[in-house]
Amino acid sequence: MSSEIISTRIFPVSRERLFAAYSDSTQLTKWWGPKGFTNTFDQFDFRPDGEWKFTMHGPDGKNYTNHSRFIEVVPAERIVFDHFAPDFRMTITFDDAEGGTRMTWRMQFPSAEICECFKPICVPSNEENFDRLAAHLG
């Protein structure tokens, strides 16, 4: 068993355009999260040691509080942050690919057992998130 969930997709835009969809909180709030979710950002300090605090509002009416801390931000190359409760490290990479940019999400959990618990939620949710990003990039 692995302690990682890896999701990847090629988007027909430049690395810079794809990175901007993350680094600009106005854009990010529009597409972040699975289908049907909206967001309220309380804090978005997009730099190493910066905090990202927000609430995801589910289509079921429930609110999901999120807290992350950015570890590394390399424009158009990589974003790394630690998410708290559940705990995981997200590494997002942007690589040149035929037809655009390959974006990879690598979610690393503290153990394979914890990872297995979240796979049924995260794998389809990541794909829905990618769908929303693709629509946003239009």
C-alpha cells in the first residue's frame, strides 16, 4: 500500500497561465474544490510559511473548514503546502507537455492506512477539481 494519491492531467495552457490560476486568490476561489462546492477565503498568503485558511461550502449545505501552510512556491514550477486535519502534504508540479502543461497533484499522507481511508473521497474529488479548473481556464 502506498501513502500517496497521485492525480495528473494535461491542460491546454502555458505553465504560467496554469500557475496564475493558483496564485491569484480571485481565480482560485472560483474553481477550487469538487463539483458543486464554493469557497470563502479568510486568509491566502501565497508564499513560504504563508497561511491559507478557508471554508468550502458543500452542495449539501455543510461547511468544511480548511487550513494549510505553504512550504514552497516556485512560479510556474511547483507549489507545496501542508494541509491540516486531515494531515497531508500536497505537492503540485507544472511540466511542459505536448499540447500544454501537465499538472500533477501528489498528496502524501502520514501512513498508507490513512491514505487508503481517503482514496475513495480524494480520487474522484481531484478529478472534479480538475474539471472545474479546465472550465475556468476555458
